[in-house]
Amino acid sequence: MYTLFGIKGSGSAAVEGALELTGQPYRLVTAASWESGSDIAQLERANPLKQIPTLVLPDGTVMTESAAILIHLGLVHPASWLLPAEASARAVAMRGLVYIAANCYSAISISDYPERWLADASDAAKDNLRAGTRQRLYQHWDIFADTFALNPAQPGGLELLAAVVSKWSGARKHLQQSRPACAAALAAIEAHARVQPVFARHWP
């Protein structure tokens, strides 16, 4: 079966939701670099960067990077509708997945850990970088909302990743003001019957 390394409230929620949509058996291993007592050693053996989500495939292949994992699962399990069947729609979904990873996910990393990106890690410098990064992050989400149409009635990989990553750094609150239709779609995605239990476990 699949083995998924992750922790509550993290990006592993999107992969967990995807595995539910595939109907494939999987086991969860609680692990995160910031969580003492979690299974860091086992995670590090699979992924030396100790990043989550990390997914070990049934044949032992290790996959990292949320967008790549979701694309892989969609290609291997086409009946799950994680990726659209039609070629052009599938291309758009794959673009959207990489867009979130490259623009939104990366900005959140800087906002959460500004000291990693600064030679001068004074409080003022960190606050300035954090504020600028949040502003840029919200611009990325506005462009996402204007570019990609989400389908709450049949969530796929794009919908899952957008619903999870938008829960961080105040993005949902921002979208409720700037792009209310997108915010409503994201709320509907996480309330979908097939993935609602996953979101409820991660954000009770």
C-alpha cells in the first residue's frame, strides 16, 4: 500500500484527500521536522530534506513535492478524476498545480521562516520580509482565482491543493474580500462528502 508522511494541518492533507479519491489503501505516518515526538527518523530515511508530504509508492519509490505527487496519482488512477480526462483541461489542471507550488507554497515558506532567507535576521528585517511576502502571496492568489476555474462538485488534484494551501497565511480571508466566488468554491471543495473527513481531521 501507499505510505504517506505528514501531520495535521500540513500539505499532506491534499495528498491524503487524493488517496481517498483513488480508493487505494494507505497508511499514515505522523512526521514533521517541527513536531517533537513524531517519526522524523523514518521520514528522513525516505526523504533527507525531511519535507512533508512524502509519499512512498507501493513499489517502494519515494515521491516528494505535492504537485508532482498529485499529478502522478492522477495519471496512475485516471478513474479518480484527480486529473481531467480531456487533454487541454488536464494541461490547465497541471499548470494550476505547479502554479500553486511555485508561487503560493514557496511564498508561504518565506513568510513562515523569513530568517532562512536573510543574512541579517533582525526582527525588523524579518517583519519587513514577511509583510512583503504576504502582499505578494495575496497577489498570486488573486491571479490564480482569475485564471483557474475550480470544480467543487467533482474535486480533483487542483481543487485539493488549492483548498489546502489557501488555508495558510490568511489567504482565505483575503480571497473572501478580493475574490469571493473563489473563496466560496474553496469552502465547497473541503465540504465535499468524499474529502470532508480528511479536512475535518486536519482542521477540526
